[in-house]
Amino acid sequence: MTDHQHWLAEYARTGSDAAFRELVSRYVDLVYSTALRLVGGDTHRAEDVAQTVFMNLARVARKLPPDVKLGGWLHRDTCFTAATLMRGERRRQSRERQASEMNALHHHSEPDYSLVAPALDEAINELDEADRTAILLRFFEQNDFRSVGVALGSNEDAARMRVNRALEKLESYLKQHGITTTAASLGLVLSANAVQAAPVGLALTIATAAALTGTTLATTATVTATKAIAMTALQKTIVTATIAVLAGVGIYEARHASQLRDEIQTVKRLTMPLETQLQQLTTERDQATNQLSDLLAENTRLKSDARTRELLKLRGEIGVLRQRVVDLSLQSQTASMATTQNALTNSTAPILREAWGFAGYQTPAAAVQTLIWAKSTGDFQTFLNSIVPEEKDAVINGYRASQSLEQASSKLQAETKQVQGLQVLREIPIDDATVIVQTLFQVHSTSGEPLQETLQMVFKKENEEWKYYNEYVPKH
């Protein structure tokens, strides 16, 4: 699963604002650049189109297939949204501009990006699915040929051939519309100009607006209702009423700002110069954005008040009780633990490093072997799959922070470099879905002498599979 598929699945499953912000930050340049071309270079309209596209993504995220090529989906939706926004005026301007560009391009052998841009996205949409995906991955998402091949299910050479054939089809389409160029020149132009940096702050504005009006709002409301079970009746009423009021005010303000902007545009067209109109519209847009930001800040403050403190308190109490259960269970079995451990050690042979492999997750012992094997081979994805979902973000931050995937894999391998064998000594059940696995590791020290280390590892049962939770450290 690619990074963008991971964040999209996380958002579709939990409605996480952090996951949606990550998607926006990764693709805002692609969407904004496409919109900027389609609206004739009008930056304000391009920002409006980009915001609408990501709001559409927020609404349909749960309906998208798991293997969706998100870059291609966003490109197509951007084209549709921009065409709808511009309507007749956009088509008329496009025809006039294309007529002048066709005359100018007849005298040039190399493509001018300002002349190719108006017809570029229409030409890309004429390609079939595989060619369009290859072009978007290579030039819009700026992946190398190896990454393009992985995304398309092929290799680097096949991806290079696919991109070259797609460029030749684009060349043919543009020639039919009077734009003379070559496939090689198109590749250079797309590499240099396909994606432009979006304005500073646009990603935050889009993520905030989509969180208020898209499915993020519905998901947040659902989660809030679930967590409110632990609140008093008065707190439930206050929080529910506050969220409803803020949502209504936000939607009203956004709709009111849109209506006001349209009215001002109509009146000022008749009485004011074009430059003054643009300045006035920019002011109105900034005011509406500031109002929306203030509402969201107030909403965040309210949600982080008494409700958050009470939830944190309850979570702390649950953690203390759970730790107490574990300690009592261990204390009750301390007397027989040493004898049982010696018997198991003598009767069960350790699994040497050469015999390690993927053993699945059907039992805690198999899950231990799969986890240690993934670390020893640097298989970061299998390592993540061996961990309970609630701990994956912490693991990713610990291993991938400021590091590439290759560096994270090397870090995994280094942690098990000295381990030569493992042996499961004992499984101590805590409840029906939690067990502590005592595991003996055979380690070669720097002096060359064999050593033995015993770890107590906590595993939890998730969907009939045992996944690693944490290392157990008894509290005294």
C-alpha cells in the first residue's frame, strides 16, 4: 500500500483531520497547477477550484476503491470543476486564445508553455486510463520511472516506454489542434512547468473548509456522540448544541460570503474599473476566510475544554486498572514461573536465525517469529502489519521521522543484527484478547560470547490475528 493510499484509507475509516491534511499537502500543488491552467491563469479562481475539488474528495472518500490512483482522480475532478465554473465565458476565452496561439505556434519548433497550457489538460483527458495515469505519475506527481512502474504493476523500463508512448499521443493530439511540438519537447515542458507551487496557506484553508463542510464534520459528530457516553447529561447537551451552532454558522457564513461576492461582482462590473473590482473581491474573500478561521478556532477551543479533560482522565484510570490486572496475574504465577521456564527451555529447541520466516499471526508464538523476521530482513511493511493499528503511527514516527524507507529498513535490521535464535518460553493470558509472551533471545555479544536475553512482549488479538502491542515492564 502506497503512502497516499494509507492516508486515504485512514481518513475514510476514521475521518482523521490529520490524514486529510496530509493528502491536501501532498496534492495541493498538482490540483492548483491544473486549475490555474484551466482558468486562464486567474489565481483566485484557481484557489476556488482547488478548494472545491478537495471538498469533493472529502465527501466521496469512503466510496473510492482501495487501489484508486488518487492523482488521476484529482486531475479529472479538477478538470470537471474548472469547466463547470468557467461555463460559457471559459469556452469563449479558450477559443479566442487558441486561435491566436495556433497562428503563433506555426512559426516555432519548440513549444511555448503559455501556448500549450490551455489545451494540455484536455489532451491528457483524451488519453486512455493507463497512459493518463503514467503521465500524471511521472510529471504531475513527479515520480521517477521506477516508482511509476511500481504503481502501474510493471518495471522501470516498461514505465519509461509507457510514458514515451503517452507523450507521442499528446504530440499527435496537439498537432490536430494546430499546436506543433515533439514528444521530447513536451517531456521537457511538462517536467519544468506541469506543477507549480500553490500559494502559501492554501493547503490549510482547503483542509479547514473541507473538514467543516465535507464528511469530516459528519464523522466528527459521530465520534463526539460516541465519546459523550462518559459525560454528564448537561455536558452532552452543551457540546451537542455548540457543535450544531458552529456548523450552522460556518455553513451560513460560507454561503453568505459566496452570495455577497456574486452580488458585488455584478454591481461593480457596471460601475467600477476591472482592477478595482478585483481588489474589492479579494478583500471580501479575505474577510470570509478570516471569519471561517475564527469559527474553527472557537470550535477547537470548546472541544478541548472539559470534554477532553474528562476523556483523558477516564483513559488514565483505564490504563491504571489494566496495569493492575497484569501485575496481579503475574504475581499469582511467579512461584511456578522459574520452574516452567527451565522445563520449556530444556524441552523446546530455539528457532535459529537461518530458519526464521513469515509464520503468520494465528498464534502469539507465530506472531513473535513473523515480527522478528520482518525486522531482521528490513521488511518495513510486514513489520507494520505485525503491530496493532493504534500503535502504527507511533512506530512510523519513530522509524520514518526524517528518514527514507531504506534508512528505516536498515534501522530495523541493525536492531536484530546480533540475535541468532529465539524461543517462546511462556504465554501468560491477561484476558481473552491479550497475552504476554515471554521470549528468550540468543545474542552474540561484541566479545563473541553467547548471551541470553528474555523479553516480555504484549500481543493483542485483532480480527482473529495476534499483533504486537508493546513491551511489558512490571511496575513495583
